[in-house]
Amino acid sequence: MTRAYVDDVSAERLASLQEQNLELSRLVAELRNEAALRTQFLSNISHDLRTPLTAIITHGEILRDGILGELTARQKDSVSGIIGGGRQLLDMIGEILTYARGAANQLTLTRSEFSIESVVDQVCALNESLVAKKGHALSVSIESGLPPLYADREKIAHVLGNLLGNAIDFTLPAGRVWIRCSRAAQTERGHAMLIEVGDSGIGIAPEHHELVFREFAQVDASASRQHHGTGLGLAIARKFVELHDGRLWVESVLGAGSRFYFTLPVRGVP
Amino acid sequence: MLPHILLVEDNAFVIGALRLLLEETGHRVSDASSVAGAARVLHADPPDVVLLDLTLGGEDGLSLMSSIDAAGARRPVVVALTGHDDPATFERCAGAGCRTVLVKPIRPLELKAQIATWLGERAGS
């Protein structure tokens, strides 16, 4: 083989590799662009769906609040149904948008320092009437001396609210639901807090433990009708926890309740 | 004289709902569906309060703020209306000079009470 021949082959190979590189860069750019377009599309659709819903809900509330004259109790019930359905739809549109942003890595954290207790209190207060309606016993235990969190308060409240809502929904009346917060074993990344949301409910078969975190997946299709979800709640909750470098998982036995756990790193604690 | 509210919003159904609410609770209402239309009302018939939707077709509602600032002493109270309750939107609106941000759908009695507060502040200033 002559030197000139080897040089020719190398030059040809180099040119081909460079071409492949260019093609790959182009494909990556195209995929990124597609993801951005998809998020933009979902964001636009979400705005377009929200706007007329806003009009429906506002008209309903004007009637319900008696601004156009007092309604009878039954008329008020009917209008409240329109408002309730509208607000539920609005929440679902919000979830789809949040999910799309998460999938496109467009979610950011707004961190502040707060106590886990304050978030637990807030979420429990929001669910008080649901708990009472189902006759559940809700208990909260928070290890004393837990350090404050430095996290996105709104997102942590969302995660806790989602887990507690599921625990209440998927537990037959007069069941037990609990929240426990404690120090987690030290990890490589430092100290962490462990938050558990448990229930004495219907439970989840082991083969479905990962399925519940997958988007648009409900273990039981009839449950999704009963529990009015988008099928995105746990996928979003896991995304929110992972954005904080935490982990969210479930331990459960079918028929014997579920325990959802998540960890959150804690800054500078002994 | 009834307090004058300018509604800047591009959806006719939302305008209809808010106009009904505001008129029934003792206000005079003008509406505009674009920044240019809103600027014309600001000039011709200065309002006391502007309820400003952030997304007007392809326009950014906050681009109305330069016309608002030109009103000087008669500057109306401007309140942003949005469907997005993220901190970035709140910051952008505060930075542009909005009194506050209301997330749609606004609860009627809450809006009524807040407008009364803003009008009170304005009368006192």
C-alpha cells in the first residue's frame, strides 16, 4: 500500500465522519425543535381551552353568588355542579400543561426555606372536608427537630397534595390515612428527609408499582372514571421530586394499603 | 358618577361575563380587545381601573403599560389577568407596574371586593 493511497482513504473516512457528525447535529437540533414546538402547541391549546372555560365558570359563579338575584337551593346546587365540573376540567388542563413542560425540561424550581410541617398543615387543611366525608382517620407525625427544607414550596405542596388525595380516594370509607416525616438515612449526596403518605386502602399489586408512575396509566380503568384523574398526577409528582434530586416510590400489597415515600435533600445539617 | 372600568380582553365570552358582573355591582364598563383599542379608550375616556389580559391574540397585554404611564396623575390602577399562576408571570407584571395579578377565573365576590379597595386607595391618594 502506498502512502498516498492511505492518505486518500483517511481523508475519505474523515470526510464521511464529518458528514455523519453534521447529520447527527442536524437531527438533534430537529428533535429539540420538535419538543419545543410540541410544548408550545400544548401551551397554546391549554390557553385556548382555559379561556372559554373561564367565561363558563364566571357566569356560573355570578349566578351562584346571587349577584343577579337569589336562587332557590336546588338552582344553586345545579349551578354549583356547572362550576365544580368546570373547575375540575381547568385543573386537568393545568396538569396536562405541567406535564408537557416537564417532558420538555422547561420546569424550573423557585426555592425558599420552609418547614415541612407548614406544608403538611396546608395540605391537610385543604383535604379536611374530603377526609371527613369518607370518614377516614387522618394522622400526622413529624419527627421533632427536623431541619427546614430549601425547596420549591409550591411543588412540594403539589406532590404531598397529590399523594394524600390518592390515599383518600383509593381507601374505602372509614379507613386510615397518615403522613409521616422523618430523617432519612444519610445518602451519598448528603442528608435527606423522608416523607411517607400511607393508607389502609385497596393497595397496588407489585407488578403495577412502576406502572402507576407512568403517564396516562391507571391500573384499573374503572378506577380512573371514579377517581377523575388525567393519569398524570403521579408522573408529575415524580418529576417534581426528581427536580429536587429526590426519589419517589411506592411499597404496597394488593388489599393491604399503600405507602408512598419520597426523599428531599436537606441543606447543611448535622 | 359610577367608577369606570376598562376591560382589555380578547374573548367575547369572558368580556360578557366580566361586564355583567361589573355592571351589576355598580360600575361603568368599556372594553377593548387589542392594545391599540385600549390605548384609544385610555385617551378618550380615562378609566379608574384597567383589567388587563396578558395574552391578546398575538399581542403582549403589558405593552399597554407605556400608554398607561403617559396618563400621569390620572393613572388608572392596572390589574393583570392571566391563566398562568407561575412566579415568573407575577414578577413580570409587578415589574411592569401592575397593582396585582389575578388568576382567571376570578371569583366574582373577590373581584368586587378588590375593586372597591383599589378605588378607595385611589380616592385617598
